[in-house]
Amino acid sequence: MAEEKCMCKRRTLRSDKDKKSLLNRLKRIEGQVRGIINMVEQDAYCNDVLIQSAAVNAAMNAFNRELLSAHIHNCVADDIRNGKDEVIDELMLTLQKLMK
């Protein structure tokens, strides 16, 4: 299996603890999504599928909050300290996308 490369221009170095926490959240979400796929394949009742879908949305929101907090405390704060105020505009665009 070929290693996937990040097409991102910038990178964030995370501690092993932080990376593990984020990856664990994503893997749980992945499992929830697989569960929903199975539910649809097995013709589960719409309301039951919707409840599980809402749970995935809540889990993604929790992931986003954790990642956003780390981003603001580390990346954004460091850039502002280094005079890179354009990071504020980048953050505002990100917040607008998260709030859709």
C-alpha cells in the first residue's frame, strides 16, 4: 500500500498524546459511520438511522472543537506573536466554514 502524502502547504507538529487523542476520536467516528452504512444496507428504520447520524455529527463537532482549541492555542497564538496577523483572517474563514 502506497503511503499517502499530505497535500497541505503547512504542517502542524503534534505531541504523540494529542495525535493519539485526535486519531482515537476519528476512528470511533469511522466506526459509527460504518454502523450507519450497515443500517442502510439492512433497511433499518429511518428514525434509527437519523439518530445515529446525529451522533456522528455530534462526534465530529467534538473533534472540531478539540482541534480548533489546539489550533488557536498553538498555531494562531504563535503566528500572532511572530507578527503574522493574516492568521486572524484565516481563522475567521475557518470559523465561518465550521458554522455553516
